[in-house]
Amino acid sequence: MFNWVQNIADWFVYNLLNLNKEQHIAEALNFFIYDTIKILILLFVVIFFMGIVNSYFPIDKVKNYLSRNKLFGLEYLMASFLEL
């Protein structure tokens, strides 16, 4: 799924910076670039979907619903999912 990110990291480290693949610093830099890009993409996706969820569920109505109804612990799961 993230092969294209690995290709970008390989190109940057090994072609653009001309580092040798056997060097530990090259491997560390490649890993750092790959994981940084991957984490930023995943954070963007999570933030995007949570923005959609928060825009369709009004916070006041959800808080009132969760405080009125006893869901035997599920209200904490719902509150954490909806970031209240």
C-alpha cells in the first residue's frame, strides 16, 4: 500500500543524497523519511474522517444523549470515538 512512499524515500536518500545503501545513517534516514511520510498521511486521513464525524453529530445533542442514557460503559467508547 505504501510502496510508492518507500520509492520516494529510496530516491531521496540513495539518488539525491548519494548515500551508500550499506551505511547505517542511510538506512536510518530512509526509515525516518518513510515513516514520517506514512504517519503524516495516516494522521491526515484520521483527522479528515473525525472532522466529518464531528460536523454531522452536534456535540450538545451527543452529550445530552450520553448523559441521559446508561449504556453500561459504551458511553465512554462513544465519547472517545466522537472526541468529546
